[in-house]
Amino acid sequence: TGVQTCALPIYSALQTAEGSADTPAEDVFREAAAAQGNPPLPAVTVPAVPSLGPLHGFPRGAAVGTFLHELLEWAAAQGFGAIVASPAPLRDAIARRCALRGWEAWIEPLCGWLTDFLQLPLAGEGAGALSLAALQTWVAEMEFWIAVHEVDLPALDALICRHTLGGAGRPPLQAGQLNGMLKGFIDLVVEHQGRYYVVDYKSNWLGADDSAYTAVAMQQAILDERYELQYVLYLLALHRLLKLRLPDYDYDRHVGGALYLFLRGSHAPGRGIHAECPPRALIEALDRMFGGRR
């Protein structure tokens, strides 16, 4: 494209495929939910008029999730920091995308929101905090495959439930066994101060204002949608990659965990961030399980 994009040194051969899955509707976990009789909700029509807060009044639905994911994927390709330093291309990109959808009233609010979002501290504090604009190394839409050799889903489910989110209750996975390959795309993989994170953007609408995006509410959304299964598999894929590429790799030292960003809650006290780093014991147990070893 002629613009600066950064690739993680451990994955220098990676090339992001055009048209790769980057929306909730295309996610393998959404497809699994639909197969269990829980299809994604249809788009909800709301007035395309800016609200008093960032994105709270923004339209909802799968198409809107696609819009926001594609905008953030474009930002990754341009360079997050470059956009903040020179915002003119950002306004042009947003204006063109909004004009196609009749969302002209949202051009300025979206420009302001995204510029602010890219500078949001996602982990850590002060000068050393992790923000998208400060990143030096990242990969957007990283593709991964995990071979599944007769993995017992109830056993897998029990293992993940025991080691994530404090063991809180959640809808069970469908009983049975999987065979074949799991394929996925991670919104963003980043490195910050020697630690690697998986980042996922969530456009879920949890309520009408910032007060709806509490840690408890975000965790409940994670549980209801089984997003923790998603990020555990993302971290398993990252774990396997780092084992191959880093000579001194150690999970506890190199893996920072998962950052799930609820975009509509970015101005809430918790900044719309759900963060968890599952224990090493879980990731290594899953590595053995998916490798055909008990």
C-alpha cells in the first residue's frame, strides 16, 4: 500500500489476506452459536444522530460491527500513531465510509472518538502505558489454524470454565467432539515491553451511557457470548507461535493476555476494557489436549 505497517519480528513472513474474517458474523464462535439455535441478532435501526457520549447512539447490528472492524483494520494498515499525528486521512476515510451509509452526521463524532480511542491506555499507566498509537510492533488480522484431534468438548469446557473468569457460570458448550481444523483471525496481536497480547474489538451495545460498561457488565457479556473461549484459543495459537519463534520463550514472562475492547464504552471509568491472562496451566493443558495427548 506504500504506507508503514509493522509486523511482529516473530512473524515477519505474515501477510494479512484481503477479505479475511474481521466481523462478529464471520467469527467461528458466532457460527457455533448459530448452530446451537442462537443466531446473531438482526440489525437494530436507531436514528443516525450523534449522542451526548461516544458511540452510545451509534447504529447497532452486525453491519455496524463490520463497519467499525474495517475502520480499525484500516487504521492498523495506516499506522495507529501516524493517524494521530496526521488526522486528515482519517477524516477522509471516515467521511467516505459514512457517505455510503447515509451517516454524514457521524463523521465528526467518529473522527473524535477514534483519535481518542487510539491514545487510550489499554494496559499499564503513565509514560509506559500500552496504547495503540504508541505501538511499535503489531499484526492485524493474524490468521491461525489449530488441528483438532477428537477433542472432548465437555472436558474442554470444564477446563476453561475452571481457569477463567473466576469460575463463574456460563452457558455450556454443546456436548460432542470436534474433528478437523479450527481456523480464526485475531483482530490484533501486539508486543509491548517484551510481552505479547491478543486484542479483540467488540461493538456490543450494553446500555445507553457509560454507566452500562462496568467491569461486571462486560464480564457478563463475555460469559453470555462465550468470548473467553475465543480468547483462550487465540492465546493458545499465540503460545504455540511464540514457542517456535522465541528461543527463551516463557509463557509467564512473555504473554500479557487478552484485551477485549468494548468500543462503545471507551469513555467509561474502566475504558471499556476487559483484560484477562489465563494461567499457564490452562494453556499448556489445552496444548496437550489439542495435540492428541491427555
